Amino acid sequence: MNLSMPNPVQPTEASVEEPMVRFRGVTKRYGDLTVLDHLDLDVQAGEKVAIIGPSGSGKSTLLRALMTLEDIDEGVIMVDGEPLTHMPGADGQLVPASARHQRSVRGKVGMVFQSFNLFPHMNALQNVMEAPVQVLGMPKAQARERAEELLAMVGLEDKLDHYPSQLSGGQQQRVAIARALAMRPKVMLFDEVTSALDPELCGEVLNVIRRLGDAHSLTMLMVTHQMGFAREFADRVCFFNQGRIHEQGSPDELFGNPQQERTQAFLSAVN
Ligand code: ADP
Ligand code: MG
């Protein structure tokens, strides 16, 4: 039997598939300041979404909320079909998630920050091995083998024993990417990962991200100021403004033919 043949009666699996990431009515406030404003966003498995927009529009908060680094005030975030912020209670109603539940759902998400955040007293190999050993309880030999593979994938096979202070910014950021991948996330978040780098070091980091996009079915959300990279890399671009997605579309639509005045103004200011 040809398993790929669509069943004419049942809906195809793709049509009922849950998104990998779902934000529904997500609101985040700091005092009087509303940073995420009833935000809705669905990201399909394997989709690459670039998030652009002015400073202070809530882009980092969106990613941090998905990493459970920020609590949200309203709404629901789902990862791979499971609510991150809530879980089913005894009576079947959703109740706020326990820390344990949050950790398990959150384990599907990895993040790379603008500042590389490597452990300064550990070499590259130890940085990548640390979480699989400490958090997942992976045997050291296995974690080491995996870390070596990942560091080779980001082009650092000859820097395993280098400490962060002995690495360039671009190299540190590539270690940070390998470290996030070591936890086998389904979703990777990148928050302005090249902003702290000299222009000549950006390329090596973007190349790694490009390769990740090609080689894996990873779902990726990337906040970036690099419009050229967003245009080439992303399946979809979301323009953020005041805690909402003001406009979104394919890179060609959003960059080539933005519909909203605010989007046009932003794009002409950054280009
Ligand atoms: P972006 O990444 O788009 O530049 P952020 O998500 O970092 O924006 O921030 C959105 C808004 O929230 C900004 O106005 C910022 O000053 C504010 N903000 C972020 N973190 C905090 C905090 N811990 N306390 C108060 N305000 C904050
Ligand atoms: Mg930010």
C-alpha cells in the first residue's frame, strides 16, 4: 500500500496538524506598560519566522515568554500541542502550570541570546556538555561525543579546549548555538544573535544558522536587524509594533510590497 496516498475521506494529517508554537491572546505588562498586547501567532513545524520591528516593540519579550523567562498576564502559549503556561487540572479545566510541567514543555525550546552567555570557566566542549549531563542526566561519554559532533557542525572542531576568553565573538556565538542544540530542541529562538558582533564575524554565525535551516526540520524564530538575511532565510516575516504583529507575510510581500504605513516607515528607516 502506498502510505503517502491521501485518504479521500479523512482529512490529511497536515490539515489537522497542530502548530509547533501557538500564542493565543498573549498579554504581558510591566506596570502600565503593555509589552505584548493580545498577541496571536502560530508557527508550523519546520517553519522559519523572522521577527523585525522597532526597539521596545516586544520582540525579545515574545521569545523570553516562550522560554518561560517571563511570566505572561493573559493568554496561552502552546509548544508542540502542549500548553506551556497551563496544564489540565483535576476537573479537566486548565490550571496554571507547575514549574515541573513548564520545564518539560520548555525543554523543547532552545535559545541563543545577543550576549553569548557562555560559562567563562568552562572550555567549549564543557559548555556544550554541561546541560545534557546536568539536566538530562546523559552519560558523560555520550554527551562528549554529541558535543564534539555539534562543535564540528558549527566549524569549531579545532577549538574544543578553548575557553570563551580565547574565542572571538563569532566563535563564542557558535559555541552558544551548539550548546542550545545539545538539548535537542524542536524550536530554536535567536534574539539578535549577531548584534554584538563586528560585521566580519556576523557572516560565520549567519552561515551556521543558514546550515541549520537547510539540514534540520527545526522550527526557528529569529529576531533580527539583518533585513537581507531575513529576506533570504525566512519563510515568513512578522513586523512587530507595540506588542502586536502589525503586518506579516512572505519576505517578498513584506519587504517588497508592505501594506501598512508603519511597516513602510520602519523599512525605509532601516534600509
Ligand atoms: P524589543 O526586543 O522589541 O526591543 P523588549 O521585548 O525587550 O523589546 O521590551 C519591550 C518593552 O518592555 C520595552 O519598552 C522595555 O523597556 C520593556 N521592558 C522589558 N523588560 C522589562 C522589565 N523587566 N521591566 C520593565 N520594563 C521592561
Ligand atoms: Mg530585544
